[in-house]
Amino acid sequence: MRFFVRKRRTTPAVIIVALIDVLIVLLIFLLVTTTFKQQAALKLQLPESSQAKKAGANENPPFVVSIDSNGMYFVEKLPVTFDQLQAELISRAEKNPQLVLAINADEKAPWGKVVKVRDAAAKAQIKSLVAYTRETAKP
């Protein structure tokens, strides 16, 4: 007669070291394939000027209004309507009477949009207005 000897089964176990290795490989793959380059949200082609100055550190930074080539208004890279822009100019001018408005308009932006921003600045009683330009190319 044959007697069967039952083998004792070991309970299945998860090998943590192997899982950690897989996790590290996935993390390295993620870090290598991810790009950390900042993409500009608004690309403008500024008009050239021989009087262009380099932007530097300023105690009173200007309030920048950008106008793209399609005539859209942007405040802090967020699109706004003209009414929102006008309300924002009025509220900022009330908080800071020495507010400097900087217009950052594309060279192909409709001139009427730039004039409307200037009129809104006058309505908000902003006395200082700056237009951003780029230096002319040197031959």
C-alpha cells in the first residue's frame, strides 16, 4: 500500500523588493520622458523701435495689458473682454494712484484696440502709459 505524503504548501508571499524595483524603473521612465520646458501662452511680435529699453527690476511694476494679432485682450495671460479690462483698470487705479499701464501689443494688432486701451486708461485716470517694443535689428 502506498501512503501519500502530503507536502506542506508554503503560503504565497509578495516579494516587496521586486515591486520596489519595478516602481523605481517606472519613476525613472516618467522623469526621463517628462519635459519641464515652460510653454509661452501668448506669443507676440513686438514692433521695433530704436528707443527700446531693456526691462529691468522696478519698485512699482507696471500693469501689463497684452493685445494679440487678432485683437484679443489679455491680462496676466488670461483673455478678458474690453468691459472686464476697463473694470480691472479702474479698480487697480483706485488701489494704486501711481499705477503704470504697459501695453504689450503685437505689431499686427488692430490699432483701434490699442486706442481703446488708452481711452480706458484715461477713464481710469492712469497718468503713466508705456508701450513695449523690441530693439531694431543691428546690421
